[in-house]
Amino acid sequence: MSRFARTPEPPYYAVIFTAQRTDGDHGYGAMAEKMMEMALEQPGCLGAESTRDADGLGITVSYWTDEASIAAWKAVAEHLAAQRLGRERWYSHYEMRIARIERAYSGPQGRG
Amino acid sequence: MSRFARTPEPPYYAVIFTAQRTDGDHGYGAMAEKMMEMALEQPGCLGAESTRDADGLGITVSYWTDEASIAAWKAVAEHLAAQRLGRERWYSHYEMRIARIERAYSGPQGRG
């Protein structure tokens, strides 16, 4: 499965989540997998891209048709529980930014 | 040094660059470091966050005051040379998205 999101022509929306993990798993791996699966099934979700290095710094960008879809996903009960565990256990620091994608392009031309 | 960008209150702009590295270095490491240093010194650059996993999937998000600053950085000669090498050697696939940050917040409250 491609790790790139197949997004449509802009405009659309993105949630950029940059987060430093604490040490140890504390249930993170299983929950993160489940939350990604759930997010991708939400109405308005266009896809997501996610990576994390060996030092525990991760960036996940999820893409959405509109801001209402982002707000609806934020309020899903299981996701609220995961957000709470994120604050309490999993992340020493995070930055969350909501953005409107204005322009986009892919590359390299003729490769990949 | 913190790996989080200290960005101001929105609105501001972001370039989200998701890219799969090819195998081998081919001069990538040194050039990537130099380009990050140069980008952070450009007028209008607010900071950047970057991470890459062991499979070579990286996400770099750079933050800018406005779209004109992004366009100016794209046209810097050394950066143009790096972009060419990126297309020819370093990336099997990439997605570049330019976004306007609408809202942002940090966490966890009282930690980090």
C-alpha cells in the first residue's frame, strides 16, 4: 500500500500533527494503528501520510474535504479517549496545525 | 535544539513535503543539511519540522510568513540545483503541498 495520500485538486484541508513520543509503548502502537484506520474511514477524510524517526519525532498529516469533517473526527468518542491518552502518556510535546491546502504537485515527473 | 518550529499566531503558510528516498546517499545528507540551514535563513521563514523513518519516508514541513517568501526560496540558485538532484537522484516519489495555516495549538498543557 502506498504511503502517499491520493488527494484531489486543491482546495482541501490538512491537519499537521508533529509530536515527540515519550519512551516506552504504553499501548501507543495498537491505538495509533486503530486511530489511523478509523480516521481513514471518516466522512471527508482524503488520506494521510505519517512517519516517525528513531528518536521518536513523528509527523502525521491527514487530509480532509472541509473543516467540518475535521471537527467531527475530533469529537468521535474513541478518538477523544485516544487524545486524552496522548496528552497524559504518549507525547512529551506536540504541535497541531489546521491548514487549507492551496496548491499541490507530485514528482519526479515520469518516475515513481 | 528543539525540533519543533516556534511559529506565531496564524495565519501563516506551510510547505508540506512528503518524499520517499531512493537507496544510498548520493550526496543527499550533506545537501539536505545545507538546504535546511539556508531555508531557515531566508526572509519570511518561520521554522521547519522534519523527520524520516528507517524505510526512507520523510515529511518536512517548513513555515513561512507569506506565499511570496515561499516563491522566493524556490527560486534561489542553490535550491534550484538541489531540486534538480532531488528529481534525478534522491526521491522515487514526492508530494509537495502549499497550505495556509488557519489554526494551531500546542500540547500537552503543562508538560513538555
